[in-house]
Amino acid sequence: MIVAAFYRFVSLEGLEALRSRFEALAAGLGLKGTILLAEEGINGGLCGARKALDAFMAALVEDQRFAGMPVRLSTAAPGNPVFQRLKVRIKPEIVSLGRPEADPLKATGQRVAPADWNALLDRSDVQVVDVRNAYETAIGGFPGALDPDTERFRDFPAFVEEALSPHAHREVALYCTGGIRCEKASAYLLSLGFETVHQLDGGVLNYLASVSAQESRWRGDCFVFDQRVAVDGQLREAETDSPLGAISRSTAA
């Protein structure tokens, strides 16, 4: 089974029509997963046969608003449904931060390609921040990164207020699972006056897909919000008995 993750911040109108179209298309191809739509963009995770996923994405990018949208692929163990059903929903945000000033359509951090990320990790003048939640950072991460120890993404602003300062942290580098939370987080930091904000392009999933095992600085597994619980350094379903699986399964249901 192949899992495709994708997102784009782009102004959208006619959300109900888009919802109906994507639901019919994905259902017709036998895909399961979740697609979130909002006026600020699209955020999706789907699972199925590679041919079906390719057909869905080909139809999706016929809309110029989604043309060229990156898709991150990973795999699941045979017999794992990954998602229990298909959901296409309209939401206020495609990733919930609850801070209108954090607007990726206005400004985001400087994207850092996976090939250049290790060099950034080595710089002592850059504060690396893991934008994920505590249950995610518990099973893997980049050594030395600052862990906000948050329960949910909406807690990130409180962490920033307590631990970061535009004056003390002139350069900040953010990373998250697929990149979407870094879009909001970097926009939020820029709105507060942080001078230079970097973000790992495509997140950890893109890094693991692009950087060789010999050069990878990633340690542990990467938590994902579906039935797999986590993927390993080769983007294969990780073998874990972690109780955190309940979080993934409830999200995938």
C-alpha cells in the first residue's frame, strides 16, 4: 500500500463544490484517507494502489491552483488499511494554529532543501526548533533540536513566548513531519519580528526520502497520523508497540 501526503496554501473559493468533486474522485478510485479544505488551501493524506493515487493527483493538478504541488510518498505493511474510510471536510484552517497573523499566503520562512539541512544543523548561531508535539518528538528527531514539549500545535505560540526571542534568536530553523506546520509556525515567527526563519522543505518525510542513510542525521522513527503509527528512516512502516498508536488510529478512523 502506498500513502500520499500533500498540501498547499492557496486562496480557495467554492469549497463545497471542491469537496464534492474530490470525494467522488477519491471514492471512485478506491482511495481512503482525509482531505481538508479551507479558504487558505488544501491538506491531504490518502492511501491506495499507486495507479489510483497517480490518477487522483493527475486530476487534482489539472486545477492550476494545485499545479506542481509536491506529493510525499511512503509505504505501509501489507494488510494495513492505514485509513479506515474516506473523509473530505471543510475546515476554518487546514492546520489549526488559531492565530490569524500566521498567514502563509503573506510570508513564510526560507525553505531549506534536505541536501542543505545538515549544514544548517551544524551552525551554532542557528536555533533549530522541532515544531511537532511531545508524543511525536518522543520517538524520533534531529539531535540538539529544541523540543517545545507541546500537546497540540495550538500550544506553539505559548512556547514561543516563553522560550524564543527575536533579539536572542536571530536565526531560527524549523522542522515538522511534512512541512505544513512549519508554514504556519514560520509565518507566526515572522509576524513577531524574528529576523531570519528557515524551514525544512517538505519536512522530515522529504528529508528521509532525499538524504542517504549514511548522511542522515535523523534518529529514531517518524510519527505519522494514521494506522501505521510511525515510519522508519527508509519511509517504511515502523515496527512499534507504542501506546501512541491510539492517537494515530483515532486520527485515521
